[in-house]
Amino acid sequence: MAIEAPVTDFPMIIDGRPTPSSSGRWIEVRSPATREVVGRVPDGTADDVDRAVAAGRRAFREGRWSRMALADRVAAMNRLGDLLDRDADELARLETLQTGTSYKLRRESDFAFASDNLRFFATQIRNLEGKAAYEYTGTHTSFVRREPIGVVGQVSPWNYPMWMAIWKIGPALAAGNAIVLKPASATPLTTVRLAELALEAGVPAGVLNVVTGRGDVVGAALAAHMDVDLISLTGDTETGKQIQALASANLKRVHLELGGKAPFIVCADADIEAAARGATAGALINGGQDCTAATRAYVHRSVYEAFLARTAELFDGVRVGDPFDPATDLGTLISDTQVARAAGFVERAQAAGARVVAGGYRPAVPGLPDGAFYRPTIVADCAQDSEIVQDEVFGPVLAVLPFDTIEEALEKANDTRYGLAASIWTTNVFTAMEAARTLNFGHVQVNDHLMVTSEMPHGGFKQSGSGKDMSTYSFEEYTQVKHVMLELTGEPEKGWHYTVFGDKPAE
């Protein structure tokens, strides 16, 4: 893997213009595969957040976007989708450079879905549902307006930099809001390009602002800002707690998509080949750096060893290497820190008596001796209360436990502080429906794992956050409901006025 292009600076976009940080400092973005610098972004400050929020507020107050004819707003968002398709090769390359994950994942999965997501949001805003206008009092017509909130702050993650940014800006833009978006400091490059393409598509200046920098500076300033009306975060649960606390200063609305610890239940009647393949794909997508990744498999004791053996074969066959090699299935993790985190979980599980049946080590990759690689790993015979079962690893590691009854499996699956995603593998429709009802997760799948679609909501329960991405439900996050009531009689004196002044009218 050779990085041939010169290092490029990616200034912030504030009020439609490339903008350096008020600090004058820059942050280097390095490839996790080569350690080389692949770009630089401004090291943003609280003052930069103030400038961006002010730009967003001006744009919103002037109605540059929120009062634009809806057909024109939709057209601009669709043009942005077209531009994402046009530049998909370049953007996927940039995404691969900054994340270290395989190019085929970014180009053929993330970017194909991202533009579809955007077009869905653009179209769906034209089909919002609500109460019909009616004379509920007999003398007034009541109806509901669904309006944009104002200026929304958004913090996107490093695991899916462009795709998750689309999930955030799509409904927010479609609803008519102005946005200040902070990308993760490790992976900000494609987000800056997204803002540039939005301007090219016809989104007015000030409507989509991008401020780069550290989370404890830029993210914190955005969450606490008194002129931000909503803060949305995709990130880990601890960061979510901090964001929620900061947001309380002005009681702004909070939308959180946080961590996960997805259970993967394999029943005795399951198709073991399908389950093994589903577990491999579900656990290893994006190097396991996915909140919905399959992280703990509960397998019926009668098929436990068969499932382990076949899944281990599939894990061992996953090709780890140069992210740009078409033959590579799994590139790097985001950093050495993340590799050390995954390795630490595995080592401590082994020390507690679990057994590693695949992977469990950092491989040597030819030509990339310093890359943040880690082999796909299966750890069997784990204890339910162990950290590898209870805590988020965020790496290519699957913990496997046996069960004897479906009641036991469902109870153990729900035994977590997270509630984002879950799956069950069975050919019994009654078992599937009982699991769908019992599993306390925002997204439950039967005989598949990880699949999402623009038309259906994505979001978690408990410490996996609150609120929904995608689907019509996402517009509930980025709009506010206003009741409008029109008096119909024109009479100056109303029957209830006597409660404030005068005597009760004679009947």
C-alpha cells in the first residue's frame, strides 16, 4: 500500500468558506496501515464553534434553506446524492486511507448505501404524516405544523465517517435545519469533502458547517452551546453521558446512538452453515468496529461444537492485509490503541479459563509492518458475567457461550446494559416471534445480522441511546410539532371569559 498523493490540507467549512482554526494549529490524520500522514485538518476551538453556530443561526433566521421551496430543497439533496456517486471512487479511497479498513467495504457497501440514504431522506420529507385538521372544540379549527428545530449540532464517529454523517445530515437537512457537524478527529477528511459537495449541489452557505478538532474541545463546546437547539451523537456510551450532561445547560434536545453488545442466538434447529457465515460477517464487519456487530453468540449445546468448528474455519479464512488489495477482506483497526484493547480482552478471557479457537494475535502483514492489524478471533466457553461478554470490545472478536433452553438464551441475551441490535437463528416461526417480542433491543433480526434499510428505523434502548436514525421516525428527531388553532365564530365574547372577568352568562 503506497500513498502517492501529497498531503492535503482540508480546512473547515464555515458559512460556505474554507476556514482555518482560530488556534492556527492543525491536526495530522494518519493511515492506520502505514502511519503516513494522509491529510491535515484545523485543530478547532470553542471560538470556531461560536462562528459556525452563528453562521447556522443566520442562515436559519434568513430562511436560506428552511423557507426554500420544498421541490428546490429536495432537488439540491438529490444533486448531492449524484455528486457522491460521481466522486465515490475518490471518496472511498480517502475513507480507506484514514480508516485503514478495506476499500471494497467502503466503495461497494458504504458509499452505495450512503447516496441511497440521502435520496430517501430527500423524498420522505414530502410524505410526513400527522393529524387531520378538525374542529375539536366546535368553534376552532386545529391543525399541526411540523417545523425544523433550528440549529442542530452533530458529532459523527470514526468507524463509518461518511456513512454516519449522511445518516445525520440527511433528515436534518430535509427537515430544513441548519447544521454544525463535528467529525471524529481521526477520520475527518471525507466529512469536509461532503460539506464541499453540498455547496456544489446548491445547499446555501451557512446551512452545513463542518468544524474539525478534538471531541473534548469542539464536541463539548457544541453540546454546551446555548444557541444550539439539538445535539446528536453517534459514539460510545460514556461520551453519550458527557454530551447529555453538557446539553442540559439549555435543555436542548438530545439524540444518541451509542454502544452495543449484540447477541447472536443459534437454536438447535438452525441452519448451521448459514449461522456460521452470518456470525463471521456479523462479527467482522469493519473489523468488528460496529455497534451492531455480533459480539456474543449463544449456541444450543447440541450444535455448539459444530458451530464453533465451522465458524473457526471461516474466521481463519478471512484475508487480513493491505486495505487497497482487492483480495483483502479485513484491513486494520483504527489505531494501535484499539488493537491493544481487543488483545487485552482476549488475554484476560484466556486467563479466566476461556479458550481461543481462532485468531487471538496480531499478524505480520508483508509491506505493512506497523499496521494496526488484528486477526479475527473466537473466544469460547466464556462466563456470562465476564467482561468480554458484558463490555464492548469494538474489534474482530466473537465470544461464544452454550445454552440449553431458549428461555435461558433470551435471558442471557437481555443481560446487558446495551440494547441496540440482536439476532436469532431458527427455522421455527414460534421461536422467532417469541424472540422478537422478548429481546430488548431496538433492532431484532431473524436468520440474518447487520442488515439495515433506509425505510426502517435504527436506534437502541437502555445505554445504547435514544432516538432513531433513518426512516420516517428520524424526522421526529429533527422537527418540532406546533399546534395551530383558528377561532371560527368571530364573536368577541367567549363563553369561558366570565372565569376571568364578569358574571356567568345566563343560559
